[in-house]
Amino acid sequence: MPMPPLKSRVPLLLAELDRLYPAAECELDFASPFQLLVAVILSAQCTDRRVNQVTPALFARYPDAAALAAADPAELEELIRPTGFFRAKAKNLRACAAALVERHGGEVPEALDDLTALPGVGRKTANCVRGDAFGLPGITVDTHVGRLARRLGLTKHDDPVKAEFALMKLLPEASWTRGSHQIILHGRRVCHARRPLCSDCTLAAFCPQIGVLKSSSPQGASRKPSPRPGRSGRPDDLKT
């Protein structure tokens, strides 16, 4: 059966993602926009599960931007050490918190330009915060979203920003935040980077498998989708 045209495939793809992941949402634990911003910064090159193990003690010690901005660097580094790259992350967290205090009265801004002007915050982090903390539409192009978008033929771009704008033109705005989380979950559980489980994938009818090695599907076919979260894939938000 021939692959449907791209415009015909998009609604079918979104409908299947809705069926597979009807309750998809951010897997980072947070109770405020500030906590989500901190958690997303920590999630660069780290699993969401590990971040969720670290943040309770972190938020108890530094409950707001002012407290985090005044944190002792060594103490902060020790608290976030399990997330990796802890020195760079501690530096970014303190600088970001200081900027929140100086520019926004300690509150996390909603505007994309204001968020991306904060130290350690790129478009992926900003879109995640806007979507999950403020309910504003945004596409979070992490490594999973970028990889699946290329395999599905939704974009040819490796650059996350170019991929984001390409997806914005294709996907209905109402699906941007939820769809990002659904694609991330599918990338973690089925469409793995090295051995995608193509033979088990219900998106196969809509996927031209662009860039997928022919040997990937047979190797992955014997494996079942894993519920374990993978790396959150936000490395370019880890600014030093």
C-alpha cells in the first residue's frame, strides 16, 4: 500500500498518537513555573526520573528564585551532582535565578523572548515551560522529537529550531504541547535511536522510515517497548 501524502498522514499520525498516549504530559515533577524551569534545566543529558529524585531536596533548600540565586555554589553542586554536568548546571541555575530576580521580580516570564534571554534556557526549555506551566502552545524539539520528525518525513532539518518551525507549519497549534510529549514517549518506548522497534510500531503505516537502517527493524523486532524513560535529550540548552 503506497504511503499517503504528507498532509493526509499528519491527522492520521496525530490520531494514532492520541490513541497510544492519551494522557501524555511532562514527566518532570513540579508545582510551579519556577520548579519546572529548574527541573528542565537539570534534565539536559539526564533522565527525568533522576531529576525527580533530586528536585525534592533541591526545592526544599531553595524554594524560590531569590534563594537559588544566593545559593552556595559548592552546596548547590552537591545537591544536583546526580544529574550530571553539575558544575555547568549549578552555574546556569544561579545565573538564571539571579536574572529572574533582577528582571522579573523573581517570577518566571511567559514570553518566549524573555525566557530564552535567561541563562541556560534555549527554545526547547522555553517551549516546555510555556506549554506545561502556562498552557501556551509550543513544540519542544528534543532529540526524540527531532529524530522521529525526520523519520516520519515531517522535516529534513537536523537543526532543532528549523525543525520546530517546520513542525509548526504542519501540526495544528492545539496539538503542539501534547503532541511533543506523545512523540517523546514514542521515541523513548518504541522508536529508539539505534534499534527502533519498527515491526511493533503502529505508526508504521504513516512512516517512511527515513534514515532508518534496514538492519534496525529485525534486530528490534524481538524486543518489547520499554516503559522506562530515556534521556530527555535537551543538550543544547546546557549552556556554559
